[in-house]
Amino acid sequence: EVITFSEADYEGVRLPHDDPVVVTLLVELFTMKRILIDSGSSADILYKHTFDQLRIPADQLKPVKTPLVGFTGETIHPLGSINLSVVAGTAPCQTQVEMT
């Protein structure tokens, strides 16, 4: 299912629009608020505090050897990667995907 925005969604937004978008999604049956969508990013990042709140065992993380350059320029070494089920939208207009 394609997720689109209508003219009503652009009310009060100056175009052309290139700002990040913040949404709420269902991740592994938990509602996560304030998820930042930034089309300029090449990584989906889940902070350790959030990962811990999902109560997923750390042994499910797959090792990652590639460091990330943080938003402030520092190098960050990820704890690992994991595939999670993500649901966007509400029935009947929703989609479920596996994200890494």
C-alpha cells in the first residue's frame, strides 16, 4: 500500500519542502513515537535505550563491522543490526515491512 500526502497535509508548510518528517509507527508490537524520517540518511538507527525498552535479547543482534559517522561528526560503532517488523498506518490502509 502506497502512503501518500494530500494538500491538507501541506497546510502551513512552505514549499519546496525538504525538512525531515517525524511519525509514529508500530515496531515489534510497541508504539514508537517521534520517529525521524530523513531522506538524506542511509541508515536506520535505533538507540540502545529504545532497543532495551523493546525487551529484545541482545544476542539477536548481528555483528556490524562498519562504523557510522554521527550527526555531530564523531565515529560511532554500532552494537549490531537486527530485523524488526514495522507497521505503518491503520487498517485497512496499512503496510507491514521488515526493516534492518
